[in-house]
Amino acid sequence: MRSQILNYINGLSLGTFTVSNDMPYDVNGNALYLTNPKKIYVDGEQVVTEPLVNALDGPIIDSEVTSVSIYFSADAKQLPANYDTLVANLRKAKNITTIAGIHRRELDASTEYQGDLIVNSMEIRFNKVI
């Protein structure tokens, strides 16, 4: 699912932002998205499987939740002209139609300030019954 999200983001009009194929790991204790403003990082997939229905002598139905996080930052004093549009379009990544079998799509987004940077993080969760 990470690759589908990267394809979706690469298809957007990014303006002065770019997409990194690197994971948003830390270098010397600093996250890459803080050291490289206006670069969008997509984290690896996290998969959690939980029981949904456990019937006696019946089928076991599980819910599989795959989450992918997106991180980026920009100068808070001089936001790029396309900042609001980019944030709105990145939020729409949860609606990607190339990911099949999903019965619920969720998004948690947050914005915080770190020094002169505005930092955005989004967690997209795709739920499916298996």
C-alpha cells in the first residue's frame, strides 16, 4: 500500500515540494522530514490483525488494519503558495481506488510547530475483513 500512496502523491501537483523514496528515519536524532523541509516522506506499512468474529464451531473472521504514515514540514513563516491545496490533496490519499478489498478507510492528521517549521503528519488506515 505504501507504493500506491507514493504513486498517488507523485501524481499530484506538488509545486515546490518533492517526494522522497526514503523512509522517514532519524539521522543523529533528527527526523529527515525536519531536516529536509518541503520533502514528503511516506513510512512503511504497519499491519495489525484482530479478531472480528469468533463463533463457536464456526468461522473465524479477522479484521486487518494496514496503516501508512505521511510526514512533511515547511517554513511556518513563509508557507508555500500551494500548502493548503497540498494538505487537502494528501488527506484524500485515503480514497485511493487502486487498493481493493477495503471496507473502511480512516485518516488521522495533525499539525504542530517545531521551531520555525510547521510539521504535518498523517496516518492512513485501511481496514479489511479477512
